[in-house]
Amino acid sequence: MRRRNSYSPVVFLFFFAIFSMAHAQTQSTPSAQPVAQAPAAPAKTSPPPQNTSPAQDTPAAPPTNPAPNTAAGQAQPAPGNSQAQPTQPPAGSETPQSAPAGEPAAQGAEQVPDTGDNGVFVFKKQVEEVVLHATVVDDKQRMITNLDRNAFSVFEDGRPQTITSFRHEDIPVAMGIVVDNSGSMREKRDKVNNAALNLVRSSNPNDQVFIVNFNDEYYLDQDFTSNINKLKEGLEKIEARGGTALYDAVVASADHLKKSAQLEKKVLFVVTDGEDNASMENLEQAVRRLQIEGGPTVYAIGILGDEEHPKRARRALDVMSERTGGIAFFPKTLDEVDAISRTVAHDIRNQYTIGYKPSNPQTSGGYRTIKVDAHAHGYNKLVVRTKSGYYAGQERASSGQ
């Protein structure tokens, strides 16, 4: 994932460190103990090109095309280096098969909170356990939040699976906010930025969030944090110009979640106002990489308006969201975006977390379809929204990594 470069603060600190060392040496005497040299201060960042408050953690962008600066553990995927991928089976193509003999629930399958030395709240899961995050609504689209484990049935490739862990708690998530920074978004960014910040304010306070702004390129303008001010600064790095490399930005953000997130539950919140016209990836490749095992749930807002090709733009957001268990929203006016962001936060915080150990070993690989049913007394029809499938045994969102 690219960061915006800034060199002048580094040069200043280099000369400052040399001056400090020379000054310390002139103050020493032969009988004095050696003075321990203080390590050089970390590089500060220069203010962003707009008239906003200076960011403290993220480098600012020069006015011309910056050179990539890949940080350790945050390598940018190589969009043009994709290998041929198998074709995704169509949604709903699973064929019911005979159920295997009853499989006992694995020991130690329940997820347990673990607070490490850094205070991050992490959920551990059983090895080879597939974890689903599911939202349940009734026939009137009202969210149902009072179901127990026995209400759910899980099917993989049409075969019933034994549920090995179940939770219904507001657990923290790792979230990427991915916002279109193309020229057509110039007049929309203020309201979009406010909506994104309100999403964070309405979410679990222990969430870890990063910001990616994209046009025909994409930049990690704020890495994982829960600090609203830092997120605001990342969103304000606006260069409303160029095209829309939506798929490339989504794939790179999913890869960053996979490699760097310390929380098991992962989400991408994507806002755009048009059709992708600049990516090296295509829609099929992007969806395949979102559907890796442990991939994120995608929530998308399409501010399409008078977009020339609204059907293709809408389909892209619908497919990425539906295949991963999220929702795509298409507001009629920009004023609706803030309310949508709060709806997304409510959805994320009220999901069921369901784990199962596949009867077909993960090592056999391949694409697996998933279907989850829910039945409970007092409800005529319940609909479960979760990811439609996944590619087993694949650990990274981008190829060649």
C-alpha cells in the first residue's frame, strides 16, 4: 500500500541530530562519564497540500506524482501481475448432497478474548475453523438480534456443517474506509468525510480503522487507529483529480487488512460516485480476492447521480457487497449518506459470529459455497445475510505475494 512521501522533515532532523551530538561532545570533560547518545527523533510529517491541520502520523503528498514508499508489512499488491484465476461459480449454484455422519463439536472451538501486551482486543479461533459474520432480518427487513445457536443451520457446498462456535456480541472490527478521490468527487467530499467520521463515532470504540483515498492511484493516508482526529486528517488529504481505480483500491485495502489487522472481524466501507475506469484489476478478479478465507465484509455507497453508466457501476458495488455479506446503498441525494453510515455501524455491531470446521478439509482448496438458514418460533421468515462463499486455504488477497 502506497503512502504519500515527504522528505524535508527528514533532512531537517538529520542536521538537528548532528548538531546535538556535536554540542554534547563540546560539553564533556576527561573525568566525566561518557554521555549516552540519544536516538534520533522519528521523522515528523509535513502538512498536507490543502489548508487543513497538519497530520501527525501520515506523510503529505507532493504536488506531482510521488514515488512509491512501501512500508514493511504493507507492501502494495502488484495489480498488473495477476495470474489466471479459476472462474467463480455463480451465486446459489450449490447442489444439495447427502449429509455426512454426525461430526462432534471440536474442543476449544469457542472464540475467547485475548488482551495482549499492546492492549488490543483479539479473538482467537480454532485452526481450520471458518468464521461467518451474519445479519438476520425478518420479512419486514427488521433486524433480529435475539436468536440462539440452535436457530442456525450452516451448509457448505450443500452439505450441513456442525457449528463449533457461536457469539452474539458487539466485538471490535478492523475497518478500512476507502473513498473515491477522483475529480467528480470534489464537491462531495465534505459530506462524505463527515459521514465516514460519524460511522466511526457510531461504531465500537475499540475498532481499528485506516483511510485509503483513491483516484487513478490509491494511498494509505492513515494507518490503523481509533483516533478521530487522525482519521479526519487522513480524509482531508483531498486531491480531487484523475480517474477511478476502484477495484485496485479495494484489492489493496483487503490485502492490508489481511496482513496487518490484529482483529479477526474485518470490514471495508467504500464510497464512490462512478464506474471504475482506471484499474489494472477487473471486477471478477477483485471479487475473487475479497472472497479469500477470512476476507472482509464490504459495505458500499454509490453516489451515482447522473453517472453515464449507472447500471455497470451499480452492479459492481452490488456484487462486491453481496458476495461478502455486506450491503450496497444508492442514495438519491448526498444528504442521505450520513444516515447510511450510521445504518452500517448498527449492522456491524449487531451481527452473529458463527464458526464451523468444514467437513471437506481446507487443504483440498477450491471455492466453497456457503448458505446459512435461521428458523425460530414466532417468525414466519428469516433471511440471513453473510458471505456467499470463499476460496479455501488462501491466505492473501493479492496474487504473487
